[in-house]
Amino acid sequence: MNRKLYVGNLAFRTEEQTLAALFAEAGPVESVRLMKDKTTGLSRGFAFVEMESEDGARAAIERFNDQEIEGRRLTVNEARPKPEYPQESLAGNGYGGRRRESRW
């Protein structure tokens, strides 16, 4: 089992310290990464919590999945690896791999 957990449906006011303290109830926490919008800096409503052990990760899933925290029912499960997207079709277009379309 992976030690990295996806935590979804978070209240937008939830902070990393709050999540770290909450998940520490299930076992030692290695890291917490709250995902934020790049432009506004506001929470996007989900985070990744890495537990120090697989047992801690299992305990956190059992304890916090579908639990109501700050008025929201959390989704807690094992994080999946980020998918690899082919960049060949976009590379070399002069825009650093991003597709650029005319606005007119």
C-alpha cells in the first residue's frame, strides 16, 4: 500500500496544520500538501497527506474516509500516481509545450 493519501472534499478554510493534527490521530504524518490555486492562492479543496507508515495510512483511510470534518464529508483514499501525458505533439511549437490558439 502507498503511504501517500488523497484527501478530497475539504472545506476551503482548512489549513495544512489542521490536517496534520487531524491525521496524526491515525499515526505519524510525514508531510501535508494542501493544493492551492496558482493565481488566487486559495485552497482548491483537496490535499495530499503522506503518512510515515503503511499501517498509519490504512488507519487514516478507515478513520477519516466519509467522516464529516468542518461541515464536509471527506474522501480519503490511496493517492494514484500523476498520469504522464505525451508532450511530443505540443513540443517545438514555440510556446514551451503549451497549445496556443488565436483569440480572434
